[in-house]
Amino acid sequence: MSTKASLTRLEMVADHNGVSEDALTDDSVVTPAARSVSSALIDLLQQAGVKEAFGIPGGAIGPFWLALEDSAVRTVHFKHESGAAFAAAEASLAGNRPVVVFATTGPGMVNALNGVTAGRWEGAQVVLVSGATPIHSRRRGAFQQTHPDTGVTRRAVFAPPDWFDANVRVESPEDLQTVSEALARLAGSRGGFTLHVCVPSDVQAAAVTSCPPLLVAGEHLEPAAEVVGHAVDLLRGERFFLWLGFGARHASADVRRFVDATNVPVVCTPRGKGVLSEDDPAFVGVTGLGGHASVVEYMERSKPTRALVIGTRLGENSTGWDPRLLPAGPLIHVDTDADAFYQNYADVEQLAVRADASTFLQALIEHVPLLRQRQPHAALGRPPHVQYRPAGRVRPQAVMQVIQKYAIDRRGATVFADIGNAMGWTTQLLRTHRAGQSRVSMHWGSMGYASAGVIGHALAVRGPAVAVVGDGAMLMTNELSTAAELGVDVLWIVLNDAMYGMVEAGAQAIGARAGLAAFNRVDFAAVARGMGVAARTVDTETELTEAFHWAMTTRGPRLLDVAIDETERAPVASRINTLDQSLDLPG
């Protein structure tokens, strides 16, 4: 989860009137012996932990881009700014460090906003460095005119801090001080942080005489002894369960110790998969979109009176807002982000504890004799085995079975699911064994996130990565050409049913005619090969084993285009139900 402390919704905007043309004369043009604003900015970024920069070069970002190419920062050129930002978010999460996205003016900057916003929701640390119209060219109808004072970009990007945690305008070399302060807060943050640094192209090349140092001060979130005592009092002698979200991903070892010590049943959100292995006897199931009926069965059978909730906002995709998931008594809700509390189930009694997950669990373990559970609970177990059929299109259940066997169990691959039916199938049918092994961006929910984000993960972490994507998502953003240039170890599995599957299910739920979300079938294997990616098609289930053996033993990027049986209903009922309720249609 994102941790902002006093920085929540912080807006940092340099309030300068700009530098004059005289301040940027030929006398201040950078020479080989001089230092530019761009090189000084890159030094600050490196001090904050930046090792990678993803983006697309352009004239208005030219000086900064060229300085990146001459620096120790790994610079990777993508084909679309959204793809670059999706990849940056996943590289940040995988590498536990900030990653830069660079973009030129106008459409370049705006294209990046979608991916940066997704990264903000994911808890990533992303720095967008964008160009702006040169100061002397403003209000003169410049090409892709972009600056903070007028026009659509002022309202959409620079005015309120809705897009970023901090927004810095560098209108002169002196504004690097403001950048340093913002980066210090990013580097000291325990969670996600998005920062926008906008620099006009002429200022990027301006000379710098000195650059402020980066002084990082980290947050310390230790729960007070009386808060721990109150939590223990609420849990003492009660039947409670542990509900884990993505915000608990760094606390896996302490979760394991706590579960072993207390015999507590465990459930998780879709993004919390793997914090405790899904094969563990204590694991009951996943809540929310693509979740398991076993969780509701546990609630009805055991009737727990308390829930210890760690690292989740309990939002729609995490819970479906299902009242059956609530215990009879209060929630003890632990998170590093103060904004996580009371957003959902607001009428339920809660103890809100702003603390680090590991620190809080370690404090609770000191009171194990008061917390140990006695009631038995049934573990989730593996899905039923699928017998491959020789004819007909491929059932998604069969695809998940081979992903489990060849990618997760044998290779330990990280599996990404794109937005749509893919996230329902992977959530319900795959069993992951470690935190972060299952990745899905459910909050912002941008299609194409996984298909491009998987490249960022592969760049940050050595090891295999698999992206399970719908054909609709793959058509939006894929970055196959970028992957081919980089030679990354990525496998795309395209669930090809020639439609927006989740949209089709939602449309039918509200009474629309069948096929409303269908489109022409695409030969993704041919597209991939045309971009330099090895690819195969899979038309029947009997081809799956050989195709996956090829895919998991082939080096570099590769793709499997799987003809999916569109009649199989994906496990996304919670989303369809909430959509239906929100529309409140008659009948």
C-alpha cells in the first residue's frame, strides 16, 4: 500500500515566473566542461536510487534524454509512453526502487499519465520527467505547446495534485532544490510515490553552478504499546482469521511465524496471493474478484468473531463488498497508509492501526498464548484436474493447469494477469507460493498493464515471467517490439476469444444482445513473429503440453496464441454483480 504520511496529496509546485530569455543566452549554453540542469537532475535521481529510465525520446525532452544516454542509468526506449509507464511501475515493485519515465511535450506527457496513475495505485515509485515548451516560445502557438500556465495541460496535469504525490516545475536551475526535496521524500517513503518533474527544453540545457544534495529521512511506523495491547484484548479468546492484502507482501516471513504460532486461518485478496503459500494448510482462499467459495463456506461454518486485516483497503475487487466476508465482531485493520482505513465497511467497528505489517505481527507474537486458535479449518487445495479433450477450442481451465505445472511449479515464474477475464481465471485457478508471484493491477484496471508491465519486471529481476492477457488487452498495448530488442525472458499467453470477454459478460448481465463486444479474430502469432518474437498457435487442448514445453525451454520473448472456448464463463461474478447494482436497472 502507498505510504505518504504528511505527504498525502502533497503538491509541490515551484512558484517562479520563469527565467527570461537573457538568462538563457548563448553564454549559458552547456559546453563539455559545464554541467547542465539535465545532468544535475540525473545525479539527484541516482542518489534517490534510480537505475532505469523508460520512455520515448522527442525534441522537447532531447537534452535530458541525451544526458540519460551518457549516464549510468539504463535507458530503454519503448514504443508508447503508457507501455513505458506500465513497465516502470512493475520494475519499481520488483526492484524496490524508483524508476524514471521520460516523455516529450503534449501527447507524450498525456500518454504517460495512464501508466503513472496505475503505478500510483499499485504502490510503485515512479518519476515522470516531461518536457515543456521553451520559455521564450510560450503563448506563440508552438508545436505541441505545453506549459504550466495555460491550456489543457495546466488543468489536467499541473493544477491539482490528483495525478501525482508531488509536482515540480523546474523553470530555472534554482528549482533543482525543490526537486531534491521531493526526491528526498520519495526515497524516504515506505510505500508508493509518484513525482512529476516538468522541465522546459531550454532549461534542460541550461548551465548549473551547484546542485543541492539529497538528504533522505525515512519514516518509522512502530505501533504504540497501548495499541498493540488493545488489539490483543480484541483478539484474546476469540475466533479470528487473518486477511492479507498486497500491502503485506514484504511481511511474508513474519506472517509465516504468526500463522505457525497461532494456527490462525488465512484468506487473502487477489493481489495478496502468495504472501502465504496457497498450498499451505492454513490457507482458506481468496476473496473478491475471482475468489473462492471456500472463504464464504469457512465464514458460515466457523463463524469467526474477529478479523485481523493487513495491507488492503478492502475495496471492490478485493471483497466485492460482500457482507458475508465480515466477522461478527470488529476488524483490526493494519496498514501503513492512513487513507486505507474506513473506506469500505465504514459502518463496521474497526481498530485502525497505522503500522508496518512485520513490526505489528512481531509485537503480536509476544502474546501468542492469548491468541492461539483451536478450531479446525479446511485448506483450499488444488483445482480439479482437467482432462484434455481432443477437439474444440481450448478451455481456460486447461490453460491454467499447464501454467501451474510448467511455469509456477517447475520454473517458479512470476505470472501477470491483464485486466479482463484473465484476472478471474488466474486468481481462482492458480496457486502461488511466494509474495509477488501473482501480479494483477486491479485498482486502476488499465487494459494493457500486464502485457507491457511484464517487461519491466523482467528487466528488474532475473527469472522467467508470464503474462496471461486477453486479446483485447493485447491489442491495446503490448510492447512486443521492445521485448524483442531487449531479449527479455517473457512469455505472453493470449486468451484469444475474439471479444472483450468481461465486457461481453457485463453486457449480457444487463440484458444486451450476445456478441455486442465481439471483434475480428487476430492472428497474434503472426503479429509477434512480425515484431521479432517467437510464437506458436494452440488450437486444441491436446497441443497444450508440447506448446508449453517449447515455451518454457525457449530463450528470449515468445508468445502462445491460444484459441479459447468463449462459452466458458469466467469467474468474475463479483464485478458483474457490483456493476449491475450500480446501474440499478429495472427488471
